[in-house]
Amino acid sequence: MKRAAVALFLLAGCGSEPKAATAEFWAGVATVEITPTRLVPLGGYGARKGKPMTGVHDPIYAKALWLETKDAKACIVTTDLIGSTLEIRDAIRPEGVPLVLAASHNHSGPGALAKGMWVMAMGKYDAEFTAELTAKLKKLVEDARSVVVPARIAFARGEVPELVRNRRHKDGPVDPELNLFLVTDAMSRPLAVVTNFTAHGTVLPDENFLVSGDWPGAFQRALERELGATVLFTNGAEGDIAPRAPSGRDDFEKCAAIGDLLAARAATLVRGIEKKAERVTMSYVERGVELPTPTLLLAPGKSVLGLLRLNDVRMFCFPGEPGVELGLELKKRFPGSWVLGLANDHLGYFLTEEEFLKGGYEARVSFYGPKMGPWLLERFREIGEREHAEGRAGQSEGGRGENHDRR
């Protein structure tokens, strides 16, 4: 796919194995451990000054969910990493199949994956480690694709405001939503749960040099124990949102406390689902964009913006860390949507113009100036409305399936 053009993947078939004639939707899920096998720098805190990890507290993982209909294919890959890079995303994406690569924003996973402007926060780039990780992720996608079975899907939504706080403003805005979708096999046995919640992966501080999944890792483990299904975690507009731990004698116990509480809420949502859809409509829009003039010499000039739609739920893929105000505004414009931060690329922080002009850490690592946040919102609005129009046209022409937009 050329980055310079808008590509609407209604995800047409790419030669996968024959499917049962009566099925409408298929899914496959796979997991791979990505804990470093040698000492590499941890990503996310400049105060570590590129020092290597000293050991492992808990292993970290990547997970892939392959989704397929008679007309469409897509793959979601989540990682217990600080961010995503377009180079890795493009290297693991099967030809002709959209793939969303989303990181948890874990500050206790390996750095060494990015060049240029991120060396300060992630340590020296390690080409060998990056190649090893890329190979694991590529095989992970193939493994998920190889185990597809007839499946069903259902969405749920709740709120967990007590676990988050605005780190820039006391009593400032937060996004308390816990979004998820459940994928089961045809017998309603759970296969995977994709979750979305908004907060930095920073319970563990910069003094920690042990690999860990932080609270998102603890959350995934706890929910997997509850449900017996693979759990994938995506973060939201977490640029100015910090986690709030309910208890714990040390930082690792605090991670577990957040994980357990969030998992209990998610399990309740899953168990409350009554109806699962056998028919699924999917589309993925990706726009290659020329970015506004950066304020940092090493900042990229191009990236991609993505929108994945599953039935009537839109997932807007931000190539970095949006402030919560941007996420809330997009959700207001497109009710029921998700925000996927740290998806496909990492360009730094994105703030509203007002928040940028207030300064602070988040403004210092916003590399495209005060207009970048509004610029992104306008681009996503255009993509969302174009996708809506394309879906309506396909419906009226008897095309690729119904569009269930509720606006």
C-alpha cells in the first residue's frame, strides 16, 4: 500500500484456506513471549540514560487476533511495549491485509527499537534485537491466521474512573471508559477479548530495571485467568493520563491491584453479554499523511492514520500519544468509537492548542507544534466521514455488507 494515498481495504480475500460454507465470520488468536533474551535498555524514561535492564520480574508478550469474513480480512497485534514503529508494522503485515500494531505504552519493556529522536528515552537502537522481535511478530501473525475457526463477536462498555487521574491538572478530565469486544467460537467458548482502557503504563518508576508488563500486563494475566481466553490490551488517549493504584505495599503489588480490579470489571462486562453476532462487517481506512512542519529536526515528515471498523464500532489509530481532550472530542464526534493510541507509529505527544501553550513535559515532547492536535482531529473526522459514506454507498449498491452507523 502506498502511504501517499487513502486506501480503503474492504479487505478482499487473499488466498486463505477454505472455510465452512455456513459460517459468516472466522477468527484465530496466537501469543508469543517477547521478553528480551539478553540485556537491552528499557524504554520510556529518559532518566534511565540508556542503562540496560538487570533482569525479569514478569514476562512480556505480543498477541495477534486474525479476523475474517467472506469479504474481509484484518489483524490486530498488541504488544507489551512502549510504542509501535511503522517499520516493524510494515514488516509483519501480510500483503494486502490490514494490520493494526498497538502497544500498551509499557515503561518497563525493552527499548532499543527506535532510531533518531527516541534514542534518549529508549536507549541505543539495537538492530539485532529489533530483527529478532520483528521475526517473532511476523510468525505470530501467521500463527493466528493458521488457526481460524468459525466465530462470533460482541461488544461491551463500562467505566472505571477510580483507576485513572489527569497528571497535568488536579481533577482534570479523564477517559474512564473500559471498552472490550469478545470473540467466541461457534459454540460460544471464549477465544479472545480485546480491551481498551486509557492510562500510562507507569506504575513502575524509572528506578525499576526489571522487565515487566506493568499494570497492563497484570490486567491481561488476571483477565485470562478469569475467562480462559487470550486477552489483548490497547491503550487510549493516555498522553496526560496516569494510573491510580488502589493499594499495594510496593510498585509490583500496585500493578497487580490495578490489574485485578480492572479484570474483575471486564469479566463482569463479558459475562453480561447476552447476544453475539455471527455476521461481522469490517473495513480499514489508512491515510498516508504529510505531517505539519516539525519543531524537532529529527522528527519524521510522514506517517499514517488508520480507522478500523467492526460492525458499528470505529477504532481510530493514533500514531503516538494523544492528550485525553483529543480522545474525548473524537468520541463525542463519533459516539461509541474507540481511540487506539500508540498504534502503528510513534510521533510523540499530541495536545490541544490550549494545552500545548500551557507548557509542561507533554508540550516539550509534542514535536509538531500547537496546531498538531486540531490537525489530527480534522484528519480523523475526514477519514471517519469518508468511511461512513463509503459504507452507505456499499449498502445501497448491495455491496460488501451493512453499515450500522448510529449517528
